[in-house]
Amino acid sequence: MSSADELRKKLIRHFSSHDATWEIMDRAPNYDGVTSMRLARGTAAKQLGLSVDIVPPGKRACPYHFHYVEEEMFIVLEGSGTLRVAGEMLPISAGDVMFIPAGPSYPHQIINTSDAPLKYLSASTRAEADICEYPDSQKYMAYTRNGLSGPETLLKSTRMHRSKDDLDYWDGEP
């Protein structure tokens, strides 16, 4: 492989080709059939994530949530739907760009409220560690990454909890 080919592999993705693989999230009934193409995997980027997401009619992209560290941006490519954010329901359609800062003021969820597929780009900062909170289910997830990029990028340590299960700082300590 030439140095130009190696450089291209590290830096460039074309989302209509097979540079990345599609992942299907089957979580019936609300999330069934959501597909995502992770574009940043295998690139030289360490702090950016980008994916193409397709949400079928009547489905939700992910649970209502917010991050304490990571920021997200969504760009609607095709279709229309609703951005549930900060307790409001905002209509979205092709050409809309949504900027979601970190923190509890902007919990969010993308819902396809139309009768056609909703296709959008999801961009995010990729924090080494983050807390993600889910207001509807009263749970939160704490995670760290392994610092790698590519298909081997997995969450190194992930813990999901509910607030009712909180422990005292000194619980179990001698």
C-alpha cells in the first residue's frame, strides 16, 4: 500500500461507500431498525466521532439523554421528524443542524414522527470519560474509553446505575 493510500485510509471516509460498516440496533418496539454507520472508526481522529444514522418511521434514535462532557451535533440529510429537547418537541427537517451542548439543560432525543425514513449525520466530541444521564428512566451511565481509534475502540469501563441505588462514599470501606 502506498503512503498516499495509507494516509487516505487514516483521514478520509465516504459515507456512500463501504469505508465503514452499518450497525443495526434492534430494541423493539421503540428503537427497532435504527441503523448507524460509524465513520470515525479506524481513522486518525481521537476526539471526534461521526456517524450516519437512519431512523425508520415512528421510531426513536436513542433514549432521551444528556452528556456531562461530550457535545453533539446533528445534521438532517433526508426526511423530517422531531427533536425532543429540554422538555420541548421541535420539528426538524432536511437541512437543519442541531447543536447540543453538554450538561443537564439540554436532554435530547431524535424521533422520526414522519412516514418516511429520517437520515442524519451525528457528530460528537469523544471524551475519554463521560457520564450520560437518562431522565425518563432515572438512570445514568459512567464510562471511559480505551484511548484507541478504529474497530478496536470499545468502551473500556461502562457502568449503568439508577439514582435510587446510590451508595455512600464510605460504603464497604474498612
